[in-house]
Amino acid sequence: MDSDTNRASPQREDGPPPPPLGPHIPLGSRPRPPWGRIVLGAAAVGAAALALAGVFVSFAASTPPAGLLQLVQEPLVLRKPAPMPAAAIAARADPAIVDINVTLAYGQGQVAGTGMILTASGEVLTNNHVVAGAGTIRVTVPDRGTYPARVLGVDPTDDVALLQLEGPSGLPTIPLGQSQTVGVGSGVVAIGNALGLGGTPAVTAGVVTAEGQDITATGYSVPTEHLTNMLEMDAALEPGDSGGPLLNRAGQVIGMDTAGQTATGSTLDPVIGGSAAPMRAGFAIPIDRALRIARAIADGHGSATILLKPQGFLGVEMVNPSSLRAGEERRLGVTRGAVVVRVLPNTPAAGTSLSALDVVVAVDGAKVTNIQSLNRLIKARRPGSRITVTWVTPAHTQQSATVTLITAPVA
């Protein structure tokens, strides 16, 4: 790959200090447009409608699932970030920031996100929602080229994934800090593959506005996620930023960019057609927690939440009943379970009578209370396992089918 002549370079220690820059600083030719993210709902105190912030999704023919709840909240009043040398700070981490491009196995689309190189042999940290449902994963390393990658493991509960690049060695690694060293008012810089454009990462600066935030976020290629103990910042994120670093003033990673907030509550991603709502806040997973999960995955230590390959796959896209419009929720008459949005072709589910608005209520007799519990039940089984799925139809009849799981579509 040709080297990127626009990539920023760190300032020499004995050279003049970089000039103060404002809260939104593009590097090279990558200005950030004032676009927002798709959103659903928020569970945190003071949180508004959120979206899994950094995945840019493009589909040949795609519309968001029907019936998703739309929420609107007044814009937040956020402090103006203090001027800081954001470009120089970003340049220190830039060589170890990668672009992740995913081809979805069953969604007929592509997803773009960001990752951080943790080891010289090519272990890359990113968000689970960046690689969820992937058929193939390609990772571009600055000045080194593009490599295929496989998933070593994921933690959907905390939205963490660890990838392994195939082929490279001697890679630069991201400078790591500790999330416990930052607090409200700390200056931060967020970097990522904004809008999936590739090339020099885009950067935006701000301050930490809250700690310990619990949020609910959604995206096109993944179900609703409930994330806890997040860092909140007024450095706005864009689609494609997910999995990128949140840096302190020393250029060390103290968080992983994950979700963004808008004021409109739009369920349409403005990147692929919809309203262009300005971002109001961003959220990041504390890096201490993300690294603990990544180390467990690298060591092969699975758990109830840490899933290692291979995993079983049923082939349905789901939402929780609470995500439906009130009228649809009343019509279905359910408050628990996982509501089918779409049955994916050429999957075990496609061989049953499961269809949109059916509600999965049990797997092998174990109750399904929401999509998270369904995912745990399915992914805990190996490919080739036979399971019995029970669901309730919109006509309030109960049906069951026994299927053989295939391998989850993550390369």
C-alpha cells in the first residue's frame, strides 16, 4: 500500500509546540461532517437516544427494522473543550490504529470500523459490534498494507472483540494508559475511521463529562446492547469510529470509542440516507476493562460472557419487545422474549416457519427473556448441535422446531 503522505507526524521534543486546536480537528484531507448516528434509547441517568457509534454500514438494499421505538430528548448542555494539541497527540498513536472492513455473511452489506494494534504479531482490539455477523474481515495497517483477520473471541456483553491478523510481524503497538487516571474534566482526543473513508484517521478533541454511565445503544448489524460503566465525553463520534482509541493528553489510550448520542432520536443512519443530526456526546469503554477481556480471550479463557470460536448460529435478526412501538407490543401480547425482525437465508432458521414478529421464548426448554439471553443460549452451543426453538406467533399460537446449528459467520 502506498504510504499516506497526509499522515501527521509527532512534534520533536525540542521543536516548537503545536498550536492549540479546537474541538473538531481533521487530519490530512479528512474533515468531520456534522453528522450524527442512528439511535434507539438510553438507560443511563442523563443519557439520550444512543447508537453504536462507530460502525459505518452500507447496504445494497437496507432499511432499519420496522417497529423500533423512537425517542427524542432535549440537547445536552456540554462544556466547550479546552484547547489542546490534538493533532500532535493523535499522531503518537496513529501508526497503531487500523481500519477494519467487514463483509457481512448474511446482511448483504459492509461494515467499517476501527481497531488498535496490541501486539507486534497482529492482535487487534475492537468492538464486538464491528465484527458481529462478519463473513470476511480485512484490516488495513498504516504504511503496511491490508491483511485478512480472524476473530479470536468476543464479549458481546461488554462489546469487546479481539482479532488476529494473518501474516504481519513487527507491527507498531498502541501506547496504553489507565482509564482510572482520568476523571471529569480530563482532556481527551478520539480517533477513528470516520465514515469508513480509510486513510489518515479523523480526530476530535473534548473533555470527559461523566464517568460510570450506563447506556442502551443499537446499530444496523447488531441487536440492542446495554453497556455499563462507560466514559462520557463531549468529543463527538462518527460512524466508523467504533473500536478506535480515546487518548489522554500524553497520547495514551484510556478508552475504546463505542457509542454516540444525538438529540433527534432518528432510527435512520444519516450516512446511508436519513436526517443529519448533530452529535451531542460520545461514549467509550474504559481501556482497563477492555484489556482484561482481551487478555482472557488471548489466553483462551472463555466464560459466560466471553465467547471463543467456534460458536453456533441460528440465523435470525432480533429486537427486544421493549424496542417495538407500543401498539405492536400490545398486539403481540409479550413483554419477554426475542422478536424476530428477519430470518437470514441459507441458515437453520430459514428451514423453519419462523418469520418476522414471531417471538422466540425458549431454547431446549430454557426460557428466553431477551435477545441477550437468546444469544447466550445459541452461542454456548457448538456448530452441529441440535436444538429445539420455541416461539409464539402474532396469532398467539406456540410453535417449535428442531434445527442443527451452523458455524457463526465471523471469519
